[in-house]
Amino acid sequence: MSTPELPIKFSDAAANKVLSLITEEENPELKLRVYVTGGGCSGFSYGFTFDEKVNDGDMTIVKKGVTMVIDPMSLQYLVDGEVDYIEGLEGSRFLVHNPNASSTCGCGSSFSI
């Protein structure tokens, strides 16, 4: 029996960072909430926050013992994408690799469809 394909991926790097941050906060109820809002230089912006609550209709993905939560409105813009975490010369950050974005801004935190 195969596992159903998830509409969005949660990278090992992102899950590891969330686990590390939750451990620092000493609150195992925290979940990474990923969302899309209007605005930014390309029309939409990605947002990341910690939340203890899962709302009706939210998609949850559990990896390495941590949970990523996405509301249904945001999920439609993120299908087939991946939430990742990178550390580089520009600093460290969560980001979304989004095949649905027709363009992105230089910082990678906003996009258009």
C-alpha cells in the first residue's frame, strides 16, 4: 500500500529547524504555520509563524515529530511546492520552493501567479 502524495513537501532541513526552535521555546505544542498573504513586491508574500492551534480545514504534515500547518486558502497557492530552510551568506530563513509562482522577487519571499 502506497502512502498518498502530499500536496506540499516539508523538507528535512525545515523540520529539523522547527524541532530545534520548539525545543528552545520548551513548548511541544508549537507548530510551524505557513501562509500566503497579499502584498510584497510581486503580489503575494509567504509567511511563517509558530502556532499552538490547528483550525478546521487546516492541512497538517508531521515530520520528525513536528507539525507544519497550512490553511486551505494558502494551500491552493502552495500545491506541489516545498517548505525548506536554508543557511547561507544572506542569513538563515525558511522559504518556499513554489513551482506555481510565475515570478518571484529578489529576496524570494514574495511571488506572483
